[in-house]
Amino acid sequence: MSENINEEMQHSDLKTANIMVAGKTGTGKSTLLNAIFGEEVAVTGTGRPVTEHIDEYRHETIPIHIWDTVGLELDSEKTRQSIEEIKRTIASKSESGDELDQIHAIWYCINSGSNRYEGAELKFIKELYSIGVPFTIVLTQCYGAKKKIAEFEEIINKINDEMGLDKISIVKVLAQEYEVEIDEDTIAKKPPFGLEELVNLTMDQLPEYVQSGFIAAQNVSQSLKHDECEKLIWKYVDRVEGNYWSKNKIINWDNVPLVNILTSDAHIKDLFRDITKIYNTEIEEESLEKIMTELGGLSPENAFQGLLNPISKKFDTNVDKIFQRNTNGEFEDKHDKLPTKMRVSRMIILYGYIFLESVEKYWERIRVEKLENIKTKAVVLVDSVRETMKEVMSNQKRK
Ligand SMILES: Nc1nc2c(ncn2[C@@H]2O[C@H](COP(=O)(O)OP(=O)(O)OP(=O)(O)O)[C@@H](O)[C@H]2O)c(=O)[nH]1
Ligand SMILES: [Mg+2]
């Protein structure tokens, strides 16, 4: 086996997306970052002042790196210095020539209720925008009257146009639930909105090589995570099936049955690790082993058996059940192209989808119940795998 294959076969390390957030004090930058990436990044991450006007946030395992700029409410001399520092930071990164080290997107926050878009801020926006990094205006704290906010948005568009800027995207966001007291006994709650729109818009602006990292780091769009994991499952299928490799004329794993069976465990483990990364879920080797045993060894519906025993129909039936649960046109097409003799590919699908569903259940639970303890979390994950397995094998439809 060439080194090339070894490298390609390793599970992926997600590339870190670099986002700069700017805006006046109190506009809601930190609140926005917490809502999108979770408190561990923006608050307890190893934030350290890069310069007087920029705080840097990152996290050991979450592939996002944030520059939070401060000090824009100050007098114009301070603002000018701040602009210079921000420009220097961005420029030094582009000069490094390392694509991964560039600022990939800028979110500029404006309080929707401020109704002010003037003065030093305009100059600042113009300069930041002209650097050429994808730039989005985020109208924050949108709990006020819709009509007023829309009017403000129009004013911003008009002024940008007058400044000669191309159309800058504006996203209206309420990052955190907002409570309004209607009368003494009644409190109305306005739920958060707009976060997913901002995430989706940014996804379209980011270079492809950091998109997976960004998907993993953000916590507002589960559908982005789900789709990314499906892509991963199919990437692993392509590897064993040969599509992926045939382009490079390397190897078709499913043509080498013994090698396949011996290596399928490793493929599946790598796939599981990749899926957990997209869901920001750390998994210890021990829990992974438990899950593999759960899936492969203990169950009377043992899929490995199906793999090793060519006359067993159980295995194929189980894969078909998975496809019945995921009634999305795209899989069905792909599924049809996967003949039953492609046993390793089918096993990857079976295990991949069971694991993906399990991680999704797990993710919901740890979010709702705010579970933090790593041991408790591991138990929850193993339980979800067991539960999903049971459901699949008894052919219950997905809720
Ligand atoms: N309910 C609600 N409150 C918000 C929202 N965004 C900001 N706030 C409130 O506005 C205040 C300022 O928000 P921050 O996120 O700290 O603002 P910031 O831009 O980080 O401010 P600096 O760090 O000083 O530059 C806080 O009290 C937040 O609770 C929101 O979406 N919903
Ligand atoms: Mg802040």
C-alpha cells in the first residue's frame, strides 16, 4: 500500500475557519458568538488580547478561531487606531500566504434599535469592506417592531449604496430569547431567530477547505451537520467501493474481500470519529470500542455475520431497512447502485446511518439536559446506539 493511500485513509482533521466580529460596544457580539459557537468558545475559550483592540478566541477541539474587535465606541482617534490594527491583523495574515491563516469572513454587528448609521462607523465599515474579505452586516437584538427594523435596514442599504459599496448582505438576528413585560402578570417571550440564516450565508462565503470545520463549530444548524455526515458516509463508501479510488486508479477494496473484512473495522471507526467531530462530540477510544462491540458482536442481529456469511440475508435486509428509514431521493438512487455483493460498502452504510442517528439523539439530549460529564455523555451515546439499533432492526420508522 502506498503512503498516499495511508494518508488519504486517515480520518479527517477539520480545518479551522477564521471569523472576525466587529461592532460597537454592547451591540451583542459576544451574545451572538455564544449563541452560534457555544459559550466554551467565546467565554471560557483561551481568549487573549492580540492587541489593544482585538481579542482572540479559540478552543482546543472546536475548529473555529474568532477575532472579537473592541473599542469602537471611543473617540475618533481611538477608532482610527482600532481600524489600523484590524487592517494590520488581516493584512499580515494575507501576506503569510497560508490560505488557512486568512480571515475568512467578517461579521459587522449593528444594534437594530440604534437607528444610527453614521459618522466614524461608516468610515470603518467602508475600510473593512474594502479589504475584500466576505463581509456581512448583522443587525442584532431584533426584538423591536418589524417595520422599524426594516426601515433601518433600508437606510443602511441606501447609505452603503451612496458610499459606492456593492450590495452588502444584511442579516437580522435575535441571538438570545428576549422577554418583554406586557403588564404586571404577563411576560411575552420572543424566541431567537436569524442565526441559521447567518450561518448558511457565511457557509456560502467560506472557502471550501474550511466549510467542514465551520459546520462542526457552529451549533445552530443541525441540518448542515446532518448533510455533512451523510457526505462522510458516502465518502467512505466510495473508498471501499472504488469510485473514489478508481479516479486515481488505485484500488477497489470490495474486490479484495479478505483485506476488506480485516480493514472494515478501522474504516468504520474512522467514520465514527469523523461524525463525532462534526457534532463536536469528543469520544474516547474506550467508548468507541464499546459501540463497535454493541454493533458487531453482542447483538443477535449481528451484521458482521452477514458480512462473513455470504448466504445470510439478514445483513442485506438490515441495510434495506436503513434506506426505508431515510427516504430521501438521493440515497435511494445511490442505494440502487450498490449491489448486494458490495458487502463492506453496505456495512458502512448500515453502521454509518445507525451511528449518525444515534449521535443526533445524543446531541439533542446533552443539549436539552445540559450534560457535561464526559463519562455520563459516553453512557448516553452508547445507549443511543443501542436504541437506534433496536429501532432499525425492528423496522420502526423514523419519527
Ligand atoms: N435578549 C437579548 N439580549 C441581547 C441580545 N444581544 C445582546 N443582548 C444584550 O445586550 C447586552 C450587550 O451584549 P454583548 O453581547 O455583551 O455585547 P458586545 O457587543 O459583546 O459588547 P462589548 O464586548 O462591550 O463590545 C447584554 O446585556 C446582552 O444580554 C439578544 O439577542 N437578545
Ligand atoms: Mg463582548
